[in-house]
Amino acid sequence: MKIRAARTAPPSRRPTKEDLESQNRELTRLLHILEEARANLADQYDYAPIGFLTFDARGCVREINLTAARLLGRERSQLIGMPFLTHIAKGHWKEFLQHMNACRHSEGPVVSDLAVRTRDRRTVQVELRSVPVLDPRRGDTVYRTAMTDIGERQRIARALEESERRHRSMVESSPDGIFIQCDGVIVFANRVAFELCGVKEATSLVGQELTALVCPAYRQSVSALLAEAAMVVETPTVEVQLRRDDGTSVDVELAARDFQFEGEPAVLVMARDITRRKIAERHVLAISERERAAFGRDLHDSLCQSLMGAACLAEALRNRVKKGGAPTAAEAQEIARVIRQCIDEARNMSRGLWPVIMEKSGLVAALHELTAEVAWHAKIECLLECDDALVIGDPAVAVHLYRITQEAVSNAIKHGKARSVLIQLAARKGRMTLRIRDNGRGLPANPKTSGMGLHTMRYRASVIGGSLEVRRDKPRGTVVTCSLPTNGAPP
């Protein structure tokens, strides 16, 4: 039997000096790369904008970066090994213990908001976000934690909440009804909107279409208003009637514009109650008709009669001349007198219709003439105190002030039985004040606030941007005061 010798591998080549040097250079290069990576990671860890800590199972600090140490106001060496509970603000210890307990029983992140106490005794609100990991060096479980200063975030949140409360308060205290409509239905309505619609709570309006709240005759115009507002078109106001739950209706003026509500496109609709304005407008129209009727009666009873007399005299004179008789100077003089009287009456009536614009010197001259006429016809004392150089450039403002004076003087004579009336007009510190004071019986204990004259005066004052006050005077009489900006003009 032949025994074959086993084959042996050829002897390996021994590394040469050059091979060892090459390997050494490669290892040195890799070592440098690792050192740089470790230094970069250490810098990123220490100077990250978020504090990083590592807690052991007892809640002691095993590792901490410079950001977290600075947040606590201490050196890093002072914090290593210390229980983190000593840096928790009083009143938040329970939250931290619950956080650590949750970390021990959770495999995912645990998040808690609490407050830490700094070395200078400040309190900082922080968020702790911890995850459990295995420490390969010691073989135990530790909790890697990110600590974020949320004080600024909470301040911003509080500021936003305060801003929201302030804006909500402004919306709720608005004198106009406010609706917000998204996707064709109402999603918000303020208190005034409840009152306009005659409901008591938002649930009665939310979810409805705004067009369903108006009377049928106005639904088309409201739909057009909402469509134009949704297309970011500047929309005019429209006057409609809202239907109330009790079956009545209220006159409102609607304005709409595009709006963002909770991040979604919406339409903001503002509804203004114009019931009083409508009543005032009807009163003004009634007064206008009354004045026209009075003017017609004056023409018929005064000027027309005088002209008729002049015509009769002229006809008689013509007949006498036709018959060959010679007219007397007395008859011709009488005809001339009647005609001059007619001219005077026509002039007075025209001044009564538009007393200011026909006078070159404006309101002051018209008031002087008014006081003279009142004193002559009513046989009372009527005085005017004003600067004769005072000029009102806007004739409409002058006419409204004149009409207010006329109405106040007429009320003083007719209702107050006044024997003396004082009209005062002055401009001072950017405001003009018209005051009519009388010594009559004064306002009754229960004045009729619905009187047409008072409504008219208030309406005229509002038209020129002013306000009107009517009060009793002491010891007797009434004072009517209209005040407005000197640079104001009718809107």
C-alpha cells in the first residue's frame, strides 16, 4: 500500500517593510477621520440649540451638553452625577417623577412640560422629550433627553390668546351685526346678529344660509353681494329686510368682503340696523311735503289774491280807458302798490324756501333777518350773538343750521310760549356751536321724543356730521345745542 503525502500550502509571503508602512499610513488616515468625526459630533452635541441630557434609572445626570448646562446656569462638571430633581422648580417635582416613571415603562418617547430652576433662581419653562436606550459601556438602560426652552413659545401662545380674546371682544361689542359665511353657510354670528334676527343663541343661525334670513324679495341682491365679495370685488352696500323669528322684519344695510376664517376662504358680512334712519327719512319726506303744501297755500292765499286784485284794478282801468274816461293818479298808484306788494311777498317766500344761498353774506345775514322777522311778527325779544365775520363755505351746512334755528325758535314760541329767544353762533377750537335759548315753559316732564320737529333737527345735525342736545334750562326755558366740527361737511 502506497501512502501519498498530503499537499501543503505554499508558505505565505512575509509583508515587506513597504507594506507595513502603507498599512500604517492608511490606519493613521482612518484614525484622523474618526477623530474629526468625533470632534464634529461633540461640537454638534455641545453647541446644539437644544439641551441634551442622559438620565440613568434614578434620574441622575449621566451626560449633559453645554446648552443644557447654560440653561441651568451651572458648569457641566457640577451637574454630572447629580439628581436632576434638585433643578426642578417647586411645584413641578411630581411632573418630573411621573416623567421618569413613564420612561421606565415606555418603549417610545415620553414628553412632559415642566419648569426648571436656574442658579440665579429664575424659573424657566421647558419641554422634556426622553427615549430609553441601552448604554453599551455599562450595559444598563439610560434615557436620552432633549430639553427645550418653551418660555418664548408659551409667551407667544399667550399673546395670541390675548389677541384672540381682544378681537372677539371687539366683535361682540360691535354695534353692527357680524356674520361669517363659509361654503355657503353661516359659521359665526355675534350678539348683535342674534338680536337682529330675533334669536337667543348661535345654534339658531350657524349652518343656515344668509339668504334664508332675508325676506324673499331681497334674496337675489344678497346672493349677488356674496358672490361679488367671494371674488374679491369691492362691493357696494345693499339695503334689505331681515326676517325675525317672531315674523316681523327689520331694515338693515349689508356690506360684505372676502375674509380668511381659520385658514379657509370665507365672506365677512356686516349688518347695520337702519330702522331709525328709515323713520327719519320718512319724516323728512313728510316735512318736505308739508312745506310744499304750506308754500302752495301761501301762494294761493297771499300772492295769488294780491295778483288777482291787481288784475281786477288793471281790468277796470282798461275798461275806463276804453270808454274814453281818464284814469286817475290814485288808481294808477294803487295798482303800482299792489304789484310792489306782490313782489315783496314773492321775495319773502323764496327766501323762506332757500334763505342762505340767496344771500351773499350767508348764514349770519340770514340769522339777522330771521331775528328781525321773529321780533316783528311774534312781538317778542329775539337776539343774535355771533361774529359777523363768521363764514360757512358749504351752503348745505348753512341751510341745515338755519333750519335747526327756525325749528327751535318756532317751538319756543308755539309750545314754550317764550317771550325772549337768544340765538348764539360761535366757532372755537375746531368746533362750531349753535345754541338757541328761550325763557319759555321748558320741556314737559314726559316729552314726546317721537315729535317730528325733534326728529328733524336731530336728522339735520347728523347729516352735517354734528350732534344735537335738547335740555331744560334753569330756572325755566329750553336750550337747544347743535355742535359740529368746523371742517366737517355732509357725508
